Amino acid sequence: MTYSADRLWEEVVYVAYYLHWPADSILDLEHPARQRVIEEIGRINLKISDPDGSGD
């Protein structure tokens, strides 16, 4: 499976922005672990932006 460098950088920047982790720490994560971190950040952002879950 090929993983584009652009996609990898998007993931690194996303995690670094939200968690303030250094790039080398993010790059040390295996892909499935990095994807899980990204999913959890997304869930947190959804809760913050819509805390009552109303979708409004």
C-alpha cells in the first residue's frame, strides 16, 4: 500500500496543531495508531463545536 507524502504531512500537522506534539513523535506512531489519534481529535472537536449534540 502506498501512502502519499502529502497525506502523511496533513496528518502530522493536524496532530501537531491540536496536541502540540513534535513531528518526530507523531512520525514514530504506526499508521493505525496515528489514525486513531486523528479520529479522537475529530471527536473532541465535534463535542466542542456541538456540546449538546443537537446538530445546530
